[in-house]
Amino acid sequence: MKKPAKAVKANPDNTKKEQATVETASATLEEPTAQTAEQTLNANEKKWGKKLLKAKFTVIPNIIFERQLALGLDAIDINIILHLAGYWWTKESKPRPAKATIAEAMKVTPRTVQRHIAKMEAKGYIKRERRFIRGQGSQPNAYHFDGLIEKALPLAEEKIKETQRKQRERDERNGRKKPLEAAF
């Protein structure tokens, strides 16, 4: 059985190959090989440059922003998701930036960020985990994306099927073409 690819976020402790292993919605959904990861890293370095990638990068499935309207997400929601994802280094270590940090980067008020997070939480996309440390008080919330992942999955499956259908059609068209005969 083929497994979905694993996403590995940029992290100073990860190797170059681990950083390059990205989640892809390929037609086969096979686990990427080390060679594929290396090719992905090289392709991204060619697009963005080594220095930009060395300063950290974030992996997010395209379906989240391609189908944002179907998910009922606006531009501010997507921007907040991008910021939260930028602090999500491993599956177990949930992102926990302060709302003020996100707001400052977006040039909006912390209340705007709070309202949008509450809206996404009400839709089941994000779950806030309140954090309190005795003697230090309230800490920034941790955020879980399980709901967003679950709700985006059918859209991803739909896109994968469409991609596979288009590939089959291309293959069929290419199979019907007659090879050129050698001219003598």
C-alpha cells in the first residue's frame, strides 16, 4: 500500500534532505525518495535562492489556498494560517506564536487576529489549546490544524483524481499518435 508523503518543516536541526522532503499531492502518492527530496530542494533553490531557503521556509499544501473559497477562508485567514504554519516544526510540537506577533507581521491589530482565529475555530479548522504555567501565568495558545487537514482532505482527493484523469487522457492521446516513419 502506498503511503502519503510526510512533510518535514525547515528546522536548523534537520538535514538538508529532511528539509527538502515535502508533502506532495502526486498522482501516485508514493513516499518521496531521497533523490526526489534532493531534486525538490534543488528546484526550490533555483526558484528562491539558497539564502532565502536557509532563512527558513514553510510547507503548506497548495489545496489550502487554491480552494480557500470552498473552505470559507478569506485572505486574512490564509495569512494567519501561513504564520501559524511557520511556527509548526514537527507534528507533535504545535505552533504557539503570540497573537501580537502575528498581528505585527500582518500590520493588523491583535484583536483582528483573535477574531479570525475564533472564526476558524468555530468552523472547526483550528483548535486553540490554552497554556498556563504556574508562576508565569498565561502563555501563548498552541494551535492544532487537525480540523483544517480533515476538511481539506476531500478537496485534495478531488484534485488528485482530476490530475490522474488528465494524465490518463494525455497518455491516451500520446498513445494514439503514430510514430514518425524514417524518411529514406
